[in-house]
Amino acid sequence: MMIIVKYFGAVADVTFKNEERIYLEHENNSVASLKLRLEQHYPEIKNIPYTFALNHIAVTADALINENDELALLPPFAGG
């Protein structure tokens, strides 16, 4: 199944991408399993604190990912 992963802030700086399409081979994919995959491909993101939003809703690592979902990796934002 295909999903879209979006990167923001420091995470985008490390991946050199704002977004990418990722193919997941299994039907039961969690955010945690994708996080491990991304950290293997982009080891530098292990040093950046970030949270997840799945289809624009904040989720924890145990959330399940479905076909055509959009997962965003969100580092802390500063406002002002």
C-alpha cells in the first residue's frame, strides 16, 4: 500500500525532502514500524524530537496506517 509522509522543520532539513510516497508491504502497519524504517533510512532524525499527525490528527506510535494515509513528522514549533 502507498502512503504519503510529510516532513517539517528540522526533520525536513535532515531528510532533504518535504514529502515522499512510501510503499508499505504489509496491511497492518503501525506508526512505530514506519518510524523504525525512517530512522534506518535517515539516522539523523533519531536526534530530533518530533510527534506524528495521521491525516491531520495527532496520534501515538501505536496508531495503524492505512492505504493513502498521510503521516506528518512534526518537530516542536516555536511561535511568536
